[in-house]
Amino acid sequence: MLPFFFAGLFDGDGYVGRVNNYNRASIISTKEILLFLQNYLLNNFEVTKTKLQKATNNKENVWKLLLY
């Protein structure tokens, strides 16, 4: 069931692309969900580098998870 949740989250507010000749992906959600997702990806997939940052100053709990 968890993969379907992640797919829906990514479909709603995710990005995959190429920036400066590097592959990038990002997802925007609440900090709590992104911390869970970050931990899950680092422990279960070949994801080695992530960064969690505020997505906007206008809203308190809107964060972005970057995958490198």
C-alpha cells in the first residue's frame, strides 16, 4: 500500500528532471511526511543523497525533499 501512497504524493506535487547535467527529483509536502519518505528511500533504495528544505516562507509546514 505504501508505494501507491508515494506514487500519489509524487503525482500531486513531484518533479523529475535534469539540472546542470545531473538527474534530480523533488517532492513537496509536510515535513513529517517527507522525513518518513526520506528515511524509507535511504533504507530501501539506492538513494544516497537527499536534502530537506523549506519550500516557501508563506506557509509554516510546506517542505521540499530533494533527491540527487
